[in-house]
Amino acid sequence: MTDTIRCEAGDWVEVRYVLLEPADRSASLPADTAAQPLLVWVKGFARDAASGGDEVTVDTMTGRAVTGALTDVNPGYTHTFGRPAPELTHVGRDLRARLAGYRASKAGE
């Protein structure tokens, strides 16, 4: 059993590519940020078989063709909007209760 990443044509994968090299980045960035390339990760369906780190072209859900280094096979989504604001956690429930009360009061008219 190995941990090697490998995909076949048609697999849902993630690729990474360099959008901007450090020399092409904005001069107004902090020095430590400007010294790094700007990387992009894109998910799509692999056009060919590849191993981790190999260049592979993917077809994205929006129909773009993007080429990059294979980083993952069957990637999930890991974004988050953070913890909810306590002031907002009850809004949906409270609004539904208010709407139900309003509808009940109008039903008798």
C-alpha cells in the first residue's frame, strides 16, 4: 500500500499552478508576501492519467481547460465561513416564528 497520488483520465482531481512569479507581483505587497509566487488550486476532470506532481490538464465545471501539477484525487471542499455570529444564530428560527404568527393572524380575515 502506498500514499502515491495517481489519477486516471476522467477522475475528479485538483491541480496547482503558478499564476504570478515573485517578480511579477505588485510592489505594494509586504516583502515576505511579494517574495512568494501566487499559487492557484483548481479542481476539474483529468484529461489524462498522471501521478502526483505531474503536469495534467483538467476540464473545470465551467468548461475551462487548466494545466497544473496534480495535487489531489477526489478532493473535497474545505472552505469555511468561520463560526457564526451569536447574534445571527437564531435569526432563521425567529423569523419563521414571526411569519407563522403573521400568517395565522391574517388567516382569520
